[in-house]
Amino acid sequence: MRYKRVLLKLSGAALAGGDKTNTFHREAIEHITTEVLSLVDVGVQVVMVVGGGNIFRGNLASQWEIEQAEADNMGMLGTIINGVLMRAVLESKGVKVRLTTALPNPAVAEPYIRLRAIRHLEKGRVVICAGGMGQPFVTTDYPAVQRALETRCQAVLVAKNGIDGIYNADPNIDDSARRYDTLSTEQALREDLRAMDQQALILARDHKLPVHVFDFDQRGIARRLCIGEDVGTLVTSGVSSRLAPEEAP
């Protein structure tokens, strides 16, 4: 087993199934549940951070002519709604879950306390961390890395929808674009390759925390990754960047 404790970072769009007309998509949520179950079944301890973009995106502040801080507050509340949903669905499948939040909301979740979260993991519970950092002006990526470090996770799994890693060019417009098998954090930062928010990547680099970027639409991929299969793109400090072999025509 490569990893026994990981943080799974999901976008809010993952719950919407990639369809901007939906807030929640039943098949997409069932897929997320199945993937988390596949990790729990092989003994992997799971921390989850879910974005809130399916409910409200902080970058809409300028369009709505409201302060960024207010928009970010709405986005953080959106992550709590998504956390409640994921807790409910996972528990309906027999998974023990604890929802924690950085924003005080005792009616629906317990406050995030680092050592308590670790204790939940040791008891086999999935821990969902919602509410970001509890402060505006921070993307969901940064608290994902910070919570991973705080709860002693061995890696961050960045689940993408419809793209299987990080490329050296935009694969939607450049047919010659190739995926990286491994990518040094230094190159990702230098070339702004959009693996994650840059501040999140710097934090991961400084603490030598591996970040895996992969296509979450593939069934069983998170389990395969934790078992030891090389999928997607591994972003970490001190590795040589290596492109995936070109596919035969």
C-alpha cells in the first residue's frame, strides 16, 4: 500500500456532474461515494475537502458588484452544504463520517480541531473538512493542503473532471500537448501550470507533500493510486519532470 491516509480534494463542480445547470447530480454524487467506499474498503483513512463552486463561486464578486469578502463567505457556506450532503450520502452507505468546519456551525457540524480529526481517522471514520480556513481571500486548495499536513496525510489527491493530469500545453487547443507523469513543484510554479493555487503548491513543496492530479471520472482510480499504481500526474519537490510516453497512432 503506497498511502494509508490521504486527503481527497474535490471541486464543487464534481457534485454537479460537470453540468452548470445543476447544483447536485445524483450519478456524480453516487460516483464520489463509490470511490470513497473503495478507499475505506482497503483500509485507507480519508480526509475530504469539497469546494462550493456548484452553489456559489467567489469570483462572481465583481459580476454581482459585491465585496470579495462577502462572496468568499457565501462560498465557504456552500462548502458546508456540500459537506452535509456528502456526510448524509456516505452514512446511508454505512460509512462512519464526521463533518468538521472552520466556520462555527454547531447545529450541523463539529468545530475543526486537529487532534480530534486525527482521532476520528484512527477510529476508521471519514473526516470532511468544510468552511475553508474560516477566512475570506483563500481558495479551497490552500486549506486542502493545510488540513492534509495537520492531519498527517501522506498525499493530497486532487480529483479533476474530464482531464487526466497536467499537460505541457492546453490539450483542448493543442493536439501535440502531452501529459506529465511527474512534475517538479518548482517547474509547476515557475511556468504557472495550474496544478493548484500557487500558495497551496508552495505549502506542499515546503513540507514535501506529494500532490496527485488525476481524472476522477475513471472508476477505481483513487484506490489504484493509493495501492501503488502510477496514474495522472505526480507533483512534488525534488523529482525530475517527465512527460508520459506518446501514444501509438
